[in-house]
Amino acid sequence: MPKKPAAAPRSPSAKNPKSPKSPKSPARSTRPSEVRIIGGQWKRTRLAVADKPGLRPTPDRVRETLFNWLASLAGAGGGELPGWHCVDAFAGTGALGLEAASRGAANVLMCEQDGDLVAKLQAARTKLSAEAVRIERGNGVTALERTTAGSLHAVFLDPPFESVALYEPALRAAARALRPGGVAYLEAPRQWNDEELAAFGLASFRYLKAGAVHAHLLRLASEGTA
């Protein structure tokens, strides 16, 4: 009986039909290149976002919700905050502090430690002729501790998520600085519960989760949560 012809040797690719994986392209940063002011006199003005580690501007949708919350407390239409005194303790791009000034806040102190970011904030203030805005290079918690007790309508706390040691002193300083009826906005990588906040004399009465962002609106615990 004639022998069957020997099978041709298989190529290496035939032994392993899966084609080699192509190298993965480097992950792209999800940080936006710019954010915009949502409302007020500078509505739609765009603010550049620098490529800095830890810089994470509050998303537009979250800011829109936050300032709707604040407007309801102010009792003014159109999302305005007439006459408010505010501190943006970790200013970064300036999105929160400039939004407050755009909506009528009388005085906004914006604190930032990074020199490059401070220069960008100064440039934005000049461009907008934002006379109600004051920019200070330094520690936002220290600035809050220097503020007259019971004087602020709003404190914005949005430190880098990895800077966990900043949250407790910032909350303590904010509670001291708030006037009756004042509020603190806290942005964090997790939700803070009632027991944790009560240790600083604060209580949460508005909360929103958007992706990795946990947004809290806090008031003095003595004023209730309704």
C-alpha cells in the first residue's frame, strides 16, 4: 500500500494561530484641556486646564448642579449669589471661585500653592476684570483659619484626591469660618458619612455622585439637614 506523503511542516504561526499582540498605546489622560464658566456675566468663558499632577477640575455638570443648589439657598433667580463672601481653598483652574464671582459674589478669595497655576489665575482675573476676586499663593487651610469666624457664605473644598491629609483640617477650618446659613462644598473620592462630618460640626444636606466624584453640600450641624 503506497505511503501517504509526509505532511508539510507547519509554520510557527500555524502552531499558534493567535497573532502576536501589538503593543498597547499609552493610556490617554481623561483630564479635559479646558472647562467653561456655566453662568453669570462670564457665561461660556473657557478656562485652560494645565497638565499638572493632581489637577482635576470639577466637571461642568457637577458645577452646574452645585450652583443651582447655591442659588436656591440665596433665594435669587438665574443662579445668582448676590453679595456672597466665598473662599476657594484649593483653586486649581479657578473654575469654582470664578463661577461664584461670575454669579455675583461680592468677594472671592482663591488660594493656590502652585506658582504656575497662580500665574494662570492672575491672567484669568485680569482678562475678566474680576474685581471681586483676590488670588493668594499659599495654603488654603491656613487662609481659612485666618478668616474671621462666622463670616463666609460659601467655602469650596476641592483638594487633590490623593491629598487625604488635607480633608480633616480643611473641614474643621471651613466650619469655623461659615456664617449662619453658610455652606461648604466638599468634593472627594468617596462619600463622607454623617458621623464623620459631625466631628467637625457639619452635616450633609445635598449629595451627588458623578463618576469618581463625590460632591457634598454641607451646612453647620446645628442648623439641621432639611
